[in-house]
Amino acid sequence: LGTEVKDLKKTIQELSLETNALTAIPSAALVNQRGTLTNLNLGLNNINEVPVGALDFPNLTSLSLEFNGITVIPPQAFQGVPNLQYLYLTGNKFPSWAPEMFRYITQLRTLGIGETPISVIPNNAFMHIPHLIRLEMSEAAIDTIERGAFQRTPQIQAIVLNKNRLT
């Protein structure tokens, strides 16, 4: 990103960079917003990975990485956003995830992860996010929900699995 983002004031709380041509999370350009940013929308770009350390916003509560073509998310990718409550990953290309991906975002309330090639919701899938209230996984490739997938989500209120392959 160019000078425009680097010159943002340190008081910015919400930033939407949706539908641009970003190929990476603009961490260096947003360093001044590290302590103030609470809402970041990077949806509809060309970001295909979430490198460890790219997300270092301790006060961030909402993050959208929707429709970017992300193929893999390392388990430590979210360690820099411990207060995240809303995570939107819909429309990406990763075929599975490890429960450890959520280890650092234990306050998560809403997870949008639909329109992906994910076919299995594994046992203990959400073991690190006990406060999960809403799961949105419509239009994925879900054909299997393993026994115990939701056993550690006592607060879950909505599970949206429309247009999957469940039988």
C-alpha cells in the first residue's frame, strides 16, 4: 500500500480496504493503527495466505478476509488478535483447518467460513472457542460432521449449514 494508508491518523478504529488489488495483509502500512484498530475489512482482494505475524492488532474485534483465495491458514496466524469476536473467512479455498487455528482467539463469537471446499467438521473443531454463538458454513462442501464437533461450544445458538452435501 502507498502513502495514503501510511499517513492515516493513529485514531482510526475501523478500516475497510474491500475490493482492491491487495495481495498481502498490509501490516507494515497499518503499524500506526496497531493499538486503535477494532474493525478491519480486507475482503474481496487477492490475499492468498495469512502469514504468522501479519495480524498484530491486539484490540481488533472484527476481521473480514472473505473471498480472497486463501489456501492455507497456519495455526498461529491469529495469535496477534486475541480479542477477535467476529471472523469472516467465507469464499476462500482452504479445504480444512486444524482446531489449533482458533487457539489464540478464544473470545470468538461469530465464525463465517462458508463457500469453501471444506468437507468435514472434525471432532473438537471448535474446542478453543467456547464462546462461539454463531457458525455460518453455507455453500461449503460439508458431507461429514464428526461426533463431538460441537461438544465444547456450550453457548452456540445458530449453526447455518445451508447448501452443503449432508445426507
